[in-house]
Amino acid sequence: MDELQDKVERVVRVCHAHRLGGILLSTQANFAWITGGRSNRIDGTRELGSGAILISAEGRRFIVANTIEMPRLLQEALVDTPCEPIEYPWVDDHRDPGTLLRLARKIATSADIGADWPLDGAVRVDAEIVRARALLTDGEIECYRALGRDVGAAAGSLCRTLRPGISELEIARRAADATAAVGARATVALVAADDRIARFRHPVAGSRLWERLVMLVLCAERDGLVVALTRLVSAGPVPLEVVSKTHATTRVFERLLDETRPGVRGRDLYAVAAAAYAHVGAPGEERRHHQGGPIGYQARDWFAHPACNEQVQARQAFAWNPSITGTKIEDTALVIDDRIELITTSPDWPSIEMTVRDQTLGAAAVLAT
């Protein structure tokens, strides 16, 4: 309850900063954040969930939902989570799109209501809410460590079973199954076989059968929190060119981790990546793919780019994913004050040594089977 109250107070501060009577939180990411990992997900293809949390400027919590969703939300998703229920007929979602905003205005006794999605008549505060949720609580950090450990182990175990001749689609299916086995959900499962690794930075799995080299890119969500990692597997000895490029990519990853410190801006981290690519003899690779950024209740809350003014927080998760054509390094790390902690490592996976703030860490190398 202390964690939830802390989050409510953060939303209240946004209310006061924008002179709002309340804020509606309905996206699946923000619903999970404000409820401590609960879910309003029904349709995974939509950003919005079913039911919205309304936080008033006085700090009162309401669940606003239609007659279909309210019983389940109260009896399962929000059990032991104090919220005052405001229920309305499900048909109003279709015949009167202004129902939600009208109810929020009545509850908050204010015409000025914020929302975390484009709601006609409401003030958009989605960027402000992303900043409000950035600072991880003690409970979130412990959940993150457990999630990273489970997904890192699941991905490592899965990749050790891969043999040439398996299709990209089959590998993606196995990744989803392995993620589900630890109580998580694969939100991204990209797979590239052989030359597709070099051709596409976001390789959606297809029917291609892998022969020599395969790459799995996995994002997994549990209790609202998301982790990301990438693993490469070689059939037999790893080609020397891939070894060389993976070591070079590790140096970029190392520099990004080392410079991810509280107060540093996204644009500065982009410059760190660009300089690191040039230093390892791969100038311009930062222009071929984004380098990643903070991760939390979404796969990335923002990306490091030349105009990014967002700042690293003192307790935040980051997933950097530098790549040099033909290979990639990606894992999720916690930034806790001035310490870096990799949380998605796979047990007994081959690694490339890094030195980050006097710590010795290991980046995931290519596994030879």
C-alpha cells in the first residue's frame, strides 16, 4: 500500500502542475503501474485496456468501468486494492463516446481532466505519466530482478535446444512457450536466420529455416514490467567475422552502460554510442538502428537520439541494444544510484568481459552448439 500511495502522490503532483481535477489512466502500461502490477488487458492488440483508474487532485482512487468489466476488476484484478467503483452501461461505450470523460468530470468536480491517451476534451499527460513512473520503487526492483532472472534462464535454456533446420516461426513459438512457462508474456519475439541478421534490424519471424547462425530478440512482460534481451546461436564454431563484430559491439554496450548515470540526458548517451562505434571501426552504425533506452512498463519509455532531453533517473531500468551489421548485444540492466546491475543474464552462457564502474560484467557472446 505504501508503494501504491507513493505512485498516487506522483500523479497528484502532475494534476497540480497542470491544474487538473484528476487524471484518467487507461493504457495497459499505466494501469499496471498505478495498481502495482494488476492488469486491465482484454485485447492485446489495443494500447487501451478495459476500465480506467481515475486519480483525483485530492488523491482519491476510482475504477471507472462498464458493466461487463467491473465485476471481474473488483473481484480479481483489483482485489485488496482500494478503489471506489464507478460503473456505467456497456452500451455507452458505443453510443456515447464522451461517457468516460463526463463521469470523470462529475467525480472530480472539474472540467479539466487529464488522460494518458488521446481522449477528446481531455488534456494529454501521457509524457508526464511516463516520467512519473520512471523512478522504480523497492518492490518494482525486486520484481524486476526476479523477472530478469527467470527470462534470462528461460531464453538460455531454449537457445541451447536449437538445431539447424528449425524455422524462425517455430523458434518464435518456442520462445513464447518458454516465456509463458515462467508466468510471463512474450511481447516481442523476433527471429532472424543467417543472412537475415545482417539484412534487417527488426526481423519478424518467417518460414526461413536456419542453417549457420540464428538470432532471437525477446521482450517479456510480467506484472506489467518488461525486460529485453538478444541471444545468437551458431551451428558449430562461430565465424571469425561474427566474433570480431560481437566483441566490437560489446565495447559500445560497455560504454553505454558506463555512462548511464542519473541526470545524463538521452542526447548525450546517443553521442556516447556514436563515438564508441567510431572508436571500434564501425562509424555510422548508430544511424542504422536505435540504441535502446529506459525500459519499464513498456519495451522502451524513450529512445536515446540527438534531440532527446529526457534524463536518466536514480532508480531506473535500461535496455541498450547496440548492433553492428550481422550481430547485436542486448540485455536489461538496473541503474540504482551509481551502480549497474545486469538482470537478464543467462546462466553458463558464453560472455565477453566488460568493465563498468570498477565492476566486471559479462555481455552475451554467441553460443556455439
